[in-house]
Amino acid sequence: MRERRTVGRLTTWTKPEWQARAACKDCDPELFFPLGTTGAAVPDIEWAKTICGACPVQPECLDFALKTRQEFGIWGGTTEDERRALSRQQRKVNVSG
């Protein structure tokens, strides 16, 4: 889990421990934050998802992205739109369950 510290009025977070084991840890971060979701961005998105697919911490990454509402980038093998859909599904299950 992340440790939260408040310094003055700023809140800082330490990196979750699972990030050190991520398949993407040595990749160029720009690959996981493409400019858009169509056209020239599609090959980057597919490549990022391929890396995520082989990642030992993919579930932790996706869980982190959903819990912290990451609005941009590829996290846990999902795009922004895919995470929004997962969040909507989760809310529907929580409301009806």
C-alpha cells in the first residue's frame, strides 16, 4: 500500500512496492501515455497492452488505477475508456448487489 505524508500543504505518496516488479519499469513512460486513442496512437496502445499482458503485477496495477481513478494512460492493460467502463460496471454491481 502507499504511504501518505503531508509536508506543509502538499501531500506526497511513496511508490507502491509492486511498481518495482512491473514489466514496464524500464520502458519509456510515453508508450503508456499515448496522445489519443485512434490513428497513430493505436500501435503504441497495442504494444503497451502487450507489455501489460506479460506483467506479473498487472492485477495490482489495474486495481491501483481504478482505486486512484487514473484518467490517463495505459494501466493494468486497460485504456482510459476501458477503466471507465469497468468502474461503471462495478458501481452497477455495488448498487444492485
